[in-house]
Amino acid sequence: MTTPSPLTTEPDSNSGFPEVEFGRSGDGYLVARVGETAFAMLPGRDARHYLATGWRINRPIAEWKRSDFYGHSGGLADEAAFRTKVVENAEHQREKRALGRRDTGSNANTPWGPSQGATIYAEGVICHSTAGHVGFHLSAERNRKVNPVLRAPDGWYESHD
């Protein structure tokens, strides 16, 4: 790792959201926050590093610990690669926000089990996340617009990323 750097905030030329904040964790790792998403550059095997993620770490960056991160999002060559990935994520979040999608709670029962959360893409188009799947539910009106050859009678469509 490189010498610890002070906490820095990247200016946002767009809307001010989400702000990108870089710093060092309590145990010395390079970390960043973009909205509610946290990132860390953690050591891996053979002197390599990887991008780790966490969510809603509600403490100052200087108090973060390695155990706060659970996601593994691929290898990183160096600090510049880490910063690039974080800034790309911020831009992605800005683009999603510009689409006007809204996250919402949901107690819907989907074909894949209970919805654990939903995103409203448009009137009558809702994306549901379950423990093992992601899928869309279209209102009857929206579903009627789907080509009859492809139309699901109940309006439920599983996402295959």
C-alpha cells in the first residue's frame, strides 16, 4: 500500500449527488464512500489487491474496519485503478438517478418468493429483488403491450443478467 492519504472529497460537476469521499480506514486501507456504498482496496494473494464493497457503514471513514466489507468486485492493479472504479460507480449512480427510478419497500409475493425490495422503473413497471432472483412485474396495462408471443399471462418476468 501507499502512504496514507488524508480524507478527500471529489467535486461533483453534476448534481452534487452522490459525492465521492476517499480516505483511510482505521486499519490503514484505502477506502471510499459513494452515497450509501462503501469501497475498500484490500490486499489479496501474490501482492495483488481487490475491490471490496460494503453498504451503509454509518461511521466516519477513519473508523471503518476490514470486517465492514463483504463484497468482492474484482482485482485492482493499483490505487489509481481503485480511484477510477469508485468514480465510475459514482457516475453510474448519477445516471441511474437521472432515470427517475425509485426504490421502495415491498411485501409482494413474487413467483420466486417474497420481495425483499423493489424499484419502480416507470408507472406499471416494478423490479423486485428476492433472496435468489430479480424479476419484473408489469401492470395489466403494460403487460398487454408485450408481444403476445413473449407475454407472460401473469405479468411476471425473470431477469437473466
